[in-house]
Amino acid sequence: MAKNQKLEDVLFYLIEKTNKVIRRYSQVRFSEAGLEITVDQWLVLKKISDSERITQIELANAIFKDRASITRILDLLLEKKLVTKEAGADRRAYELTLTAAGEKFMEQAFMIVKNVRKKGIESLTEKEQDQLRQSLQKIINSLE
Amino acid sequence: MAKNQKLEDVLFYLIEKTNKVIRRYSQVRFSEAGLEITVDQWLVLKKISDSERITQIELANAIFKDRASITRILDLLLEKKLVTKEAGADRRAYELTLTAAGEKFMEQAFMIVKNVRKKGIESLTEKEQDQLRQSLQKIINSLE
DNA sequence: GCCATATTGTTGATATATCAACGGTAAACC
DNA sequence: GGTTTACCGTTGATATATCAACAATATGGC
């Protein structure tokens, strides 16, 4: 009858914890490999890398961020010269692409990312992974 | 052989998305109910409420936050007079408790929280919930 | 008891999240 | 074609995340 559970027994608390553990683990691996980047900056680079052509709004939607956050993260990536911003046909928007340095960076980062993913799911069977995906998607569908 | 998947196919991306959807949905429900609080502030209040006696470090560990974040969140909750900070036996630390207003606030918030949890898991069977918990715990164990 | 070391909490600096307001541009409408 | 409306990105304000440095206090070894 929907009691007032202790925090540790709440499913959503476990999701929050899992997310934080993944992020912290990833950040430590990046840093110790000498890759001076945050997890959020990696997410932005990855999505640009996945896309032929992408604007800031599309990017924001794809990785669940606000337009304002994207502006600021891009400022840092531009400083690091990993990304270029070019005016597109629609002169309100920009087209984002990785520089050569950006692509090289992502190749190096992939070595780390690959290992994080592997280690994270090492104790899950294929079936468990599928079920996990499906259950998470159901939660999203219920709340979105 | 660990290919370079598209972001949308990565399990950890789905976990991040789920977490954000839950947080945003919760925040909207709080706001529209007139409860002027953030999800993180609620987490702090909830953990204090669950505990007989708790220090800031214990609190930080329990909800995966930094000592510095706890200090600043508590500053806001003190301003709102929802929490008290009293010197304990160890004079470096404080004992945190809810005020009467804090307890009343949490009762109101529970109406919202209960509904969020219910709606979030409405399409999951008990068994699916259990499997979800177990899989998430396995990921945590692998990376922590 | 004294000293070296560890712990608790605070503060500053930087990165990110969110909301609201704004300027510039495009699209829709008439 | 001019006006209204919608959209894209930026900026400011506030909240949170993380790291490092610091003051106050506690603890352990001697």
C-alpha cells in the first residue's frame, strides 16, 4: 500500500546510485589515462561524432541536456580545439563537427570507454542486459 | 568484439536517460504541487528523516554526494528552516535533524513521491523489479 | 602529555543543470 | 511585403558536482 520506504529500498535511488558509480568510474579512467575531459564533454563529442550534421538543439535533445548547457560545454570544447562550429543554411543555427584533433581524441578515448563498458556489464548475461534495457525503457515510457 | 556503438545503443546511456527522466518528472510534480524544493534537497531531507542521528559525511555517503555539496544544500535547507544543525559529542561534526516544519513538509512531499514511484513502475511486474534491482546492483559491484 | 596524522566541515574555483529573458533569424499568415 | 509568431543560440542567476586547500578538532603512538 505504498509505504514510506527507506531510501535504500527505493528503486529510483538504486538507479541514481548506478548512474553515479558509472560516471565516477569513467571519469577516473579518463583522468588516469591523461585524457583531460569530463564525462559530459565526452557525451557531446560522441554525439557529434555519431552525426553527419547536427545542431545544438538536436544535440541537446539527444543527450538530455539544456540548450544553455550545450552552449557552455561547446565553449570549452572549442577552446580545446576539438570541435568546430560553422554557420549552416539556417543562419540561426550552427553545424558542429569534430576537428582532426577531436577525432584522434575520440579514438584514444574509445580505448577507455570500451573497457568501462566491458567491465560494467561483465557480470550480466546477454539476457539480463536485454531485460535491463526493456525495464528501463518501460520506466521512461511511463514518466516521459 | 566491442564495436564502437552508437550512443543510443549503449546501456549506460539508457541508465543516464532513465535517471534524468525520473528526476525531471519528480521536479515538475514538486513544483506544480507548490513544494519549493529540488530533488537533491528532498534527498537530503529524506535521509535525515530516515536517520535517528546523522552527520554530514554519513549523509554525503548515503546519497552519493560530496561533503561540499552537502554543506551548500544544508545552507539552503537551514534558510528554509526545515533542518537544524546541532553540535554533537564530536565537536568537528554536527547532528542534523528535521524541524517540525521539515517533518510536515516531508509528509506533504510524500504524497507526491508516492505517486511518482507508483507511476514509474506501473508497467513492471514484481519479478521485473527484482531483476532490475539485481542487475543494477551487479553493475555497481563491478565498478565500485 | 605531546606530536604527527586523520577526520569533519567550510570555502574557492571550475563545470554542469535549469529557468527566464533576450537578439537574431526564419516561417506563417494575411 | 509586412507583421506576427516560432525557433536557435547566448547570457545571467541560482543550484549542484568535484577537487583542492584550509581551520578546528580528534586520535594514535610514544
